[in-house]
Amino acid sequence: MFGTRVLLLTAVLVLAGPCFANSMQDKRQVSREQAAALAQQQYPGRIVKVQTVREFYRIRLVQPDGRVITVVVDGKTGRVKKDGN
């Protein structure tokens, strides 16, 4: 009986995984490219890396003075802020 419950729960989680992944992707209205452009507008520099983290984008930039900063762009609203602020 316990084994059947575990097997059923495992099957539900495996089948539900792609549904949750798609729903997170649907929540993003800003594309990866748009997020990078928004970050560069507010914080000029060369983009080194773009990561997707849930509904946010983490963008690493090298600024003209050589400093490396990380910027977070909200995938729903396009709001840009420097990481850590």
C-alpha cells in the first residue's frame, strides 16, 4: 500500500514538472534579448553573461572602467536594478 502511494506520487511529480516549467516561462513577457538591452541602457557596458532565474534575468556586465557588475531584470515588468540594491 505504501509503495503504491510512493509510486503514484512520483508519477504525478514527474508528469507535473513540465507543466510548472511552462507556466514559469509563460509569466515572462520580456525576452532574454530585451532584458540584455534594458540592462545596457541603464548600465552601459559589455554583456558577459545572461542567466535566467525563475522570472528574472541576471546579467553580468563589464563597465567601461573595467568594473564587473550584476544587474537583475524582472522578466514580467522589465524593471532593471543593480544586484545587491
